[in-house]
Amino acid sequence: MKYVIVIPDGCADEPVAELGGRTPLQAAHLPNMDRVARMGVVGRANNVPASLTPASDVATLSLFGYDPLQVYTGRAPLETAAMGIHLGPHDWAIRCNLVSTPDGRMRDFTAGHISSEEGRELIRALQKELGGREMAGGTIEFYPGVQYRNILVWRGKSAESPFEGMKTQPPHDIPDRLIADYLPSPEGPGRDLLVALMEASRPIFADHPVNQRRIAAGKPAATQVWLWGQGKAPTVSPFSEIYGKTGAIISAVDLVRGVGVLLGWHRIDVPGATGYLDTDYAAKGRYAVDALGAFDLVCVHIEDPDEASHEGKAQEKVRALERIDQDIVGPILDALPHYHEWRILIEPDHRTTLATRAHAHGAVPFAAAGTRIAADTAGQYDEVTAAASALNFDPGWKLMRWFLS
């Protein structure tokens, strides 16, 4: 049996006036996703427990069949796995975003979608000025990642950590808000360390050549780093041991790649995959089709609908969904019948609403079809159809067992 999972990140939404009172899924022309719905079933899955922040780290673990209440330790450690950064038993990884806060507000959590090359220069400047320092009982190290997404590692010397119980705020959930209202909490050495590093990054970036070039070109400057998503290395059992299947992950985002790597899946990097609206959708579709011959399960993650929501761009979200349908779902559906038995699952990890430009709790719609999945009465894939279905997985991590059964 061959299995495919397509994740249009954050595509689940609410009706939008700009789209005539429809959700992006309803407004988009999605003949292939609708075909999956008609061939099989549409239902709901709640991937984010109420006690956890709605984000891709928690939601992806759940979508892949792992109870986040049991295995989740934080976002950043999942990304370090994709980056090949080793975390010792006392080490903590912390997400290190390059952001634009020129007036004390979170104006752009991507620093104008700064390039990976530019980001690497800025992170290297931080490492030169601040790396290797002993702070709060550990040593700090900065690691460049993809675009605005980078990592800070605190190498602890003992089991005591200043970050236990600390809460931090994802920058993409506070668009245009005063950052002073969303600093880490509670008061203590961990908070002091993170705030001090964020403040220290500002003068380092202020006159950096990268920012001088960006300003001259009319682009947002990366004014500072924003630290959040801290955690220790998680302990996760391999997917092959739990579900008996080999897997491959296709994504341009270190977080999702990192989850796949932790599960023991093979990482497939696609040239032209950017994690943004300019990604090469067709290349992702081709690589997914090619991977079917070598693995039991192939997962294709596409970040673009989520990015469009964070920017409040309804039409761009619709266009992203249509490209996913045409260039990824379509070719996969054409290829799957060449295998004797197959199944496909289309499911976002979480909701990201255009109205708030932020992630949200709540069930997401999924569509599944293939061998021994009897068709129900669904005519299309969208939130309204899913809400009318009796097929509901809450908690969402139980959907994987059903999909593979």
C-alpha cells in the first residue's frame, strides 16, 4: 500500500468578506481536492489540545500520529533536528526570528522575508559579538537557518534550567502589536537572558551592511531577533516502530522537516522550494511522485497558505491553494493508480485565519480517499462539508491510525 499526505499549512479558515462570505477553500477552484472528497470521505481533526498553543509544532506532531501531550517539548528542538544540531541532556533550543520592530511594534515577523544569505550574515554577526558567552548558567550559540528562521542554543551545565515553565510569544501571532506587551514570562533569570539578548541584537543590526542594503532597496530592515519556542530535545519513537511504515518528508520549513527526521523519515529537499508564495509547486509535485516508488508514505508540506494568512492576503491564499491543487495533488492522483493499493490524505495542520492573521484552535477539515475507503456523500473539500460529517477525530493524532488501517 502506498500512502500520501498533503499538508496545505494553515489553509483552514473562516468566511471572508473579500471572498464573498466564503472561506479560501470554498472560494478556490480545487478540482483535484474535490475529487478526493467525492472518491472518499471528508471529516474533521483537532490537532491542537486546548492546553497548548495552536502552531505547526504541536499540530504537525498530532497530524503525524503522535500525542503532543506526551512528546512535545517545544518548537525549536524540532527544528534543530532538521539542521543537524545536537542537543545534550541539559541543552535548550530557542527559536530566533529576524523581525522588524522599527517603532516597538511587530511590523514584520519575517523582516520582509529576508533571504537565507542575508539572515546568515546577521546571525554570524550575533555569534561573533555574543556567542560563547556564559549566561544564566550556560553558554549561548547562534545558528543560521532558513530566511528569518534561526536557532539559539543554550548549553546548560546541569539539570537546572532558567527556562522551565517559561512562556514565550510566537511573533507571527502579534502582528502590529506592541512587543513590550508580549515579552517572555514570568520574571526570572530565563526571562532576563532572553530580553537581554533581544535588546543586544538591536545595536548589532542597526548599522549592519545587510540592513543598509535593504533600506537602500526600500525593504524592511531586520531590527532585532525575537526569541521564543524554547525546549529540550524530545524523545520520539520511530514511525516505523509504531506504524510499521517507511516515510519521506518534503518541506521547505525546518520545523516540519525536523519532525520528519525525528520520526525516522527520509528528508527530501526540493530545489526551488522556498516556504513562501514563490515556491516551485510543480517541483514539489514531481519529487513527491518520484518518491512513491521508494517509500511506503510520502508527505508533502506546503507553507504558503499559512504565510498568506499571516499577511492578511485572501487572494494570495486562494491562489496558493489552487497551485497546490493543480501542481501537487493533481500529479499525485494521476500517479497513485499505478500502484496496486493506495490512499491519500489532505489535511492542514491547524487553522490560520485571515481576520486575525494568526493561528487558532479548532478542528480542521480533511479529505481521504483510496483503497477500502468507502465514499460518503461529500461533494467538495471545505470547512462546511467537514462540519456536517460524522467523521471526527478529537484528539487529532488518532486519525493516522485510521488512515493507515
